[in-house]
Amino acid sequence: MNEFLKEYISLKENFVKHHENEASVLALYEFADRLSKHTEKEAIEVLVDVYQLLYKMESAYKLYESIYDKTDRKQIKKFLGLKDLNESHGDRFATPRPLNKKERLKREERKKLLPKFRYHPDPLETGSFIEGEAKICPCCGKESNTYYVKSPYAVDDVDYLCPVCISNGEAAKKFDADFIQDVDDDFVPDKEKRDELFYRTPGYLSWQGEYWLYCCNDYCAYLGSVGTKELKEMGIAEEVFEEYNKRKEFNDIEEYLEKDGSICGYLFRCLHCGKHHLWVDVD
Ligand SMILES: [Zn+2]
Ligand SMILES: [Zn+2]
């Protein structure tokens, strides 16, 4: 067994044992940083596995495409599996790289420069915006290090929209697009609220597309994905489950709800009365 594989196995054991906690995830990312400086095939093969473990399917696929042995049936099979995962998942569901304390403070500073979204107050934290190497925004043509992780609902694929073009409505106009899949139909908002949500608010990552909740005659603010564990930590599990169960959607979700798991919760808060509301989606 080569040294890269040995280290991978030990980091993976740690990752599983500690339920993918921040320290074990960060250790994998740092290992990936080191592996990416190597050119040996053994290192690149292990890097593909690290990416897969972190749900970076696009990265794993692209890397494997460059090294796999096209005469080896087993490797062809693995390649095709990664190809499917790249198409269905890409890097969108990647476990985020945990920030260290200094990085966290810097990020708070950068957040202050982003436009404000009434119905989605912290899209960087919810994962709807990601930070990375600069990309050209297809709407304004300017480079941005922060961009929308999804493509809006439009005829064409529109990737890497910058926050400004979403917030001022230019992206929706230019691509005849909107950002939200569905809303609670019981609520009929005035046009301004509806336009702000559909055309000027970044959506969120979920299994079946966004479903936006409302309260007190307005749409709610989306806070992020949650599981039972997170709701209990926030001290609101009982109240949101009680309300959710009245919807008669899925039963016994308390037992299964897991942040970004196959039964995932999406948490909202009313902008007026402050009450929390839960939506649940399954894969
Ligand atoms: Zn732009
Ligand atoms: Zn309310």
C-alpha cells in the first residue's frame, strides 16, 4: 500500500468516527491540498477518492477522466459512475470547507459588501452563494469571486451569476429567468413581494427545488437547511415539528430529519412575528 493511500484510510476512519465534524473535514481538505501538488498517479488516484468523500463529484470526475486506464474494465466502470455523479450532483453538494477563525472574520467583512436580500439574508452561509476563484458573470460580464451556486429557472443554463445581478433584477430580465421553484399557494402576495422573491432573491439548494413559506402576509426569510439535531440545538424543535405535522406531508420526520441528508429540513423565519417554520424535502 502506498503512503497516500495509508494516510487516506486513516483520515477516512477519523471522518466516519467523528461523524464528519469540522476538524475531520478540514483534515481531508488539507490532505487534498497536499495531494494536488503531487504528479504521481498514486497521489491523483487518492485525490479522486478524497473528492468523492467530500461530495465534490465534478472535481473527482474531471480528475479521474485525465488518469483512468481506458483498457481496464474496473476503471471504466468507476469512470462511468463518476460521470453520472458529475451530472446529477457536480460539486453543488460538496461538504463545505470549514474556515479557521481568521478566515471566518475575513468572511464576515466580505459579507458586508454583498447586496442585501430580504427573503434570503445570508446566502453565503446557506450555501446558495459560494466563494472561489473569480468567474465571469454571464449577466454583467464582470468578474466575481462570489457567485450563485445554482442556475436560475430559464431556458438556457446560466452559471456563475454574481450577487449584484440577482439583487437588482438584471439577471431575471436578461435571461427571462426566475429563481424560485414554488411557493405556498394559499398565500396571494402583492406583486412587489412576489417579484422580489421570484426575480431578485437567490433560491436554495434542495432535493426537489425551493418551496417558499409565508407568514404574516409576507414571504419568510430562508435561514438554511437543518436536521432534528440543529433544531434541538436552537431550542425550536418542538414548535416547528408541531406546526409541520399539521401540514400532513411526511410522518415521523423527527426521527429521520438530517441536515443535507436524504430527508432534509429547510428552515424559515417570519420577518414580522419572528416565528420559525419548517419545510421538508426528500431525495
Ligand atoms: Zn453580474
Ligand atoms: Zn409571522
